[in-house]
Amino acid sequence: MHSEYPDNVIIQDQTLEGERLELGAKNIRYYLGPNLVLRRCTLVLRVPSDLLHLPGPRFIDCNIEVKRQLKEVRWYTAHLKGCRFTGRLFSCDFGRRRPDPALPYEDVGGIEDCDFTAAHIHGCRFVGCDASTLKFPRWPYFTILEPYRRREEFASVAWPRELRTSFTIFDMFPETTAAITYSATILEKETGVSEDRIRALLRGHADVIY
């Protein structure tokens, strides 16, 4: 019989190098950090999104294998450098936002030199970072650079009604949003607008990677 509340596993205050960590035991809440450094490690995530917490870890040259879709995980509290992602990430945020004074570990957040080309990502934002150091998946995925700065440009496009919401909310993003990546396949499933139509609407817009 399982407890109503998950047990906690806390990995903190250490540096691990070349290790393989698998997270996802049933009814476990995982905390990575604070003061945790993983260097050249393989991190296998089978944990539900709401049971993964990232209070200040640093991942350096790690392979991060997402075996269970992570949805709406905020990686702002983690610093990622030279990492490679696989698996499904939905509406996750990476990078560095304005720190919350109540969360002192947030000042370590950031992302650079990371590779998402083998990942399945949709609605994921990259904030307060240099997107030119990141590798994004190509079509049917596409990445819009500096969406906040270009919010009026995209709001003026004659999007089909079913798609309009996805591309007219950039004014609600942090001003420092460097990029957002979508899956045209998922958008087609959600809206009925074909991948080919989506690609045609994106043509002519600078700074779109697909």
C-alpha cells in the first residue's frame, strides 16, 4: 500500500562525474540540488513532471534522456551547458529568467551549447540565453527566434483561426525570450491545419529555423 504523499529523494551538495542516474521509481519525488554538479553523466528521467524539482543543479556535458514526457517543467532553476536531450518535452522553459528573491538558487539558471536535435519538443521556450549556441530540431519542428521582439509581426499574419492563438500570445512572453520551438505535427493534430500549410505561412519570415 502506497502513501498518499510521495517519498523524497534529495541529491545535493556533491559533484558526480561519468555516472548514470535513473529517476522514476514509483511514488518518489526527486530533488536535484542545491549544490549538485553532474559532469558527463547520463540522466534518465522516467519521473512525472510534478515530481521533478530542480533547485539549483548544474548539468555539464550530460546526456538527458526523457523516457516519460515532461510537461511544463521550468528548467530556469538549473544551469545546462553542453547537454544533449532526447525524448518528449512539452511546454517546458529553459534558460534564465529574472530571479525570485525567495529562491536564491535561481541565479544559477541558464542554458548554453545544448543540443535538442534528437528531442521531440513543442511549445518550449528558451529565455535569457544566446539561442545561437543551441541546436534545435528541424522540420517538422520549427523555432521562432526572438518571438517577443517580433510579436507585432506575427500577430499581423493571417493565421487560420485554429492557429491564431499559438502565434499571437508572444506579448505575454518574458521580454528576454530568445526562441520558442513548436512541432508542426502536433499543431496539425490539434488544429487540423496541415504541416504544409504551416510551413507555407512561415515562409518569408526571417529568423525561423526549420
